[in-house]
Amino acid sequence: MGEKQLVYKPKFVGILRDVFLRGLLLAIAIIILNFLNTYREGIYERHGVDFFGSFTLEIDFLDLGILALIYIATLVVLFFIVRFFFRFVAVWYRLGGETVIDLEQGKIMATKMKFPLTRVTTESKCHDIIEVEIYQNIFDQAFNTGALTIEYLVLSDVDSQMKDIQLLHLKNPERKKQQLLE
């Protein structure tokens, strides 16, 4: 590894916010689903019917309308539970990425793991780093983690372009910013 080759990997402490948020949303959706099921079972018991019996005329129209809304809400909540679960699992895949910034050779190489089981490797030229921006919310500040957005210049024979890359879930983003700007 060269003197000006910097390697950045996401850290576990950096994904804690996303894991906590996704887990909290998953728990809230499960609580709502349990509430809907309890209310639905109460209507079933009050009228002495089951799921198939609820479509007969043995049930009054108000409870039939409430049951229809509960069925729709249950489908929506189940959709969100599946979505939250997959997003919860996908957060863990972010730990498999790595970004190497080689300032001597003028390259940025980024490897990211995407859900499910996909690896994306990007390599681009980097002639000069123009700006480095740190993003930290209050949770990130408490754990000294955050994201860096690096804006860099790419020169070619015809023109030049400004590109950027985002490095997520880094530990000590301020120190990493100073390393880049040295």
C-alpha cells in the first residue's frame, strides 16, 4: 500500500443507527399487526364466526365494514413488515464494502455489497479532491460516526467533470476528512 493510499471500510458502530431504526419500525409494525388481530378476534367471538363466517349475513354491516378495513390494514402492515425485514437484513450488507483512494495513481476504487449477494466494484480516475463534506446526525455524533461525501475532479482530453462518492458508516469522519485534505 502506497503512502497516499487511503482505505475506508464501513464500521459496525456506524450502522447501529440504521439497525436500531429498522428494528424499531419492524417492532412497531408487529405491534400494530397484533392489535389488529386482537380486535378482529374480538369481533369473531362477539358474533360466533370465524374468517369464512364473517362473509355471511350473520354479522351486522358496521362490524362487516370494520372487518373489511382490518383485512386491508393487515395486508398493508404485512407488506411493511416484509419490507422492513428485508431492509433490516440489507443494512448488514453495507459492512462488506471498501473504498480505496489512491492519490499517487489518481484512482478511486469502491467495492460495495448489495442485497442479495451482489458485489459492485467501481473504479474511476481522480485528479484532485475538491471538497469533502461530513454528514452526521445526532445519533452519529454520539458514536463519532458519519458519512463523507467526496467531490473530486476528473480530467480527460476533451473536458473535465466533477464527480462525487459517498462513504457511509465511517468511524471518526473528521480524522478521515483531514487525511484526504492533507
